[in-house]
Amino acid sequence: MTQHEKIILMLRERGPVGVKNWEFPQHFILNYKARLDELREKGWSIKTVRVDGNVWKYVLEEKIPAKESWQSRKRQEDRVLMEERGQARLL
């Protein structure tokens, strides 16, 4: 099982309770931030919530089409803002 599959499985099992950042290393997922970013790039919607201090939890919201990933939505939002400012040529 890949680390991506482990993370998705953990997030699905936990549901809205989420998975805390300190739990990933217990499942031998040491570079979990990079793996979460990769999953987001693939279209997974994973919400990050601060619990307390350095404790964060991650909650799987839904699987969205890859072309509508959070990065592509952000790029589209940036493009609209640039066009509104008359700076579209900079993109």
C-alpha cells in the first residue's frame, strides 16, 4: 500500500474527526505534508484545521476532478484578479 493510499484510508476512516499531524509518523508516513500536497494536486480536497499549538488535524472533504484542484482554482482566481487590475499580460 502506498503512502497516498494509507493517508486516504486514514482520512476516510476518521471522517469529520480527522487525523492529527502526530498520527502520521505512527503509520510510517514521515513526510506527510508533501504527501498531502501531492494528494491535493491530484484533486483530493483535504481541509487543514489547527487544533491547539502545534497540533493540526486533516479532514477529507471530497474527491474533486483533477482539473478543478485547489491549485487550478487558485490560478483561475489569480488570473481573474490580474485581469480586473489590467495586468493580464503578466500571466
